[in-house]
Amino acid sequence: MNATPDIRGPRRRVLRIGIVVLAVAGGVAGYFAWWRSPSPNERLRTGRAALAAGDTATAARIAESLAKRHPDHSLLLRADIQLRKGDPEFALLLLNQVQDEGTLRRESVSLAGQCLLQLQNLPEAERAFLFVLSEQPDQVDGHRGLAAVYYDQGALLKCLHHLGEVARLDPADARPHRMMGLIHADLEDRPQAVECYRAALGRALSPGAAGEVRVELAEQLVKLGQPAAALEALGPAAVADTPRQIAVRAEADWSLGKSADATRTLDATLATHPDALPLLQLRGRLYADAGEWDKAAPILERAIKADSTDMPSLHQLGMVYDRLKRPADADRVRKQHEATMEALTTLTLLNREADARPWDAAVRIKLAEACDRLGKPQLAAMWRRAAQASNARAGSIPR
């Protein structure tokens, strides 16, 4: 991509680029004074480091000190400050004043892409990040930005590619590994999800994030038939464990033949979290496994009420109704199971189309409608936003 992407908003005006000529004072004394002073690039890095540490005041002072002789450096730092303050529109106004043709130009466009992401202007954000990578293929923030754009558009394979590049370029960052784990889990590529989650845990994570990743890893291990490894991933039980953690631990115990432990844990937790879906799903399965059909039915009914697309619970409830000699209910649930299976198959096919065509609005509208039919309003809203972004991009392409 050779043209600088438009970052000025609805009128799509092009980022102005000029040439800054820096005057250097002559004379021996002037030379040594310059040589001893930090360069503008060093001061910009110092300001950004202060900003990353939460020291906005120091960053602002450095930006002010750069303003007279190094205005582009000052504008970049000021824009970064405004973006972190939650004002991406003002940050874009500052970035549009950057005149440099080289490194600062790329940095300004990359930062503009981050602003556009916050403003949910995905087409312009994509253009910005593609421009940056066309000039500097290993610019890690460009890959981070495109990963975010394509994730929001439901183009998961493109997202995975750029997350892989982020992981390569920033080996210490745990976040791309976790995100790749989540995507592989959604795609039911469980071995790859496990590998990614373990890679994330091998890097620095906040305690909260590390706990979430351990649960995500354990869920995949249980589904792969590795309950002992799942328990090892979870670590010791704690009072602060969430219903999701408790359900995974109980399922691992059950798989290891510790049905009494699993049952005791589930019953105690359901007493305080009666509507927790993972607990209801597993408790219903355990009642059915024990042949306690009359107890399994109401639990599974509650699970399906919470999530009408819960295929395992629908299947289990149909069998439970058969055991309870309730043929009409069994027939009704089986029809619901078949209709849900058909709808989910359609959803899977549409997801593949969306993945192959990141900016196809029609596919995304179909996905939104399919999610509406399945009772998934949040997913439907996500696909409608993606369709709007696709339409906006189509409107910006010259015909």
C-alpha cells in the first residue's frame, strides 16, 4: 500500500506529510551542548515510558519541552497522552499535524490506527495498519491492530496470522498466545488451544488473567480426556474459585471416578449459585449417570432455559424423559435438538464464509439473523456492527 491512509474521519482527508528541517547550532561549544543533550527520539521514548507507568504529568512536561524545536515528537507524545486519557478524536487531530516523512510518519499512522480502533472505525483502522506494515513489515503494533480488526470482523484465520506475528515479534507478551488459545478453542482445535494456553502461562500474566487461562486450559484438557492434567492446570482449590472453575474441577474428578467428590462439590456450590450454567449442566449429567432421572430432569430443564442451544443437555434431557415415560416431552426436546443442530450447522457454514470474506456485509447480516433465532442477542449485535463496518468500507472504495 503506497498511499498514506486517511485518518481524518468521515471526509477521509489524507494525513498531511511534510519535511522538517532541523537546524543545528554551529561552533564547538554548541556541538558539545547538543551532543550531551538527549536526542528528541530519546526524550520521546522517555515520555512514553512515563506514560506507560501511569506518570502522565512527566509525559506532558516532556511533550511541552519538545514542542518548540521538535514539534512532531511533541505531537506524537501529546496524541499518545490523549489516547490513553480516552480521547481518540483529539489524538487524531494532533496526529494530522505531524509533518515527518520517515519513522515518525509510520508511528503517527500506527497510533492513528489505534485511535480508529477505539472509535470503531474498522475500515480506516485496517488501512492505517496495512500502510504501516507495507513500509515496516515487522512493526508489532501494526500486527496487533490488524488482529483486533479481523477479530471484530469475525475473520479468525486472518486474526490468527497476525497474532502469530505478534507472538514472534514480542516473545514476552502472553496476550497473543491466550487469544490464539481462545480462537482455537472456538474452532474446536483443542490440541492447538492447549499449546497456546500453556505458552501464555509460560509468560508474565496478572494473577487474575493467569487464573482465567488456567481454567480455559483445564476445560480443553477435560474435553481431550486428560482430567489429571486438567486438575494439575487448575492447581489447589480455593474459596474464591468461580462456578466455572468448580465445574471444571468437578468434571475432572468425575472423569477420574471420584463421583462422590464431584457430587458433593456441585451440590454445595449450587446452593449459593443456583443459576450457574456450568454447574447445572454437569449436575444434570451426574444425576442421569447415576440413574436418578426424576432429579436429572428439573436440573437439565433449568440448564436449557439458561441456554437453549446447550446440545449436550438437550440430548441428555430427551433420554431422561424416555426413562420417565414422558414421550411427548421427549419428542418435543428431540425436535428442539434437531432444530438447534440445523441452526448451529448453518451458523458454522456462515462463519466460514465470514472468515473467507472479512468485509462481506451480507454474510454478517445473515449471521446476525441466525444468532437472533438462536437467542444470542450479544452475538447478533456483534455481527451487525461488523456488517456496518463492512458497509462503511464499501462506501469508501472509489467506483
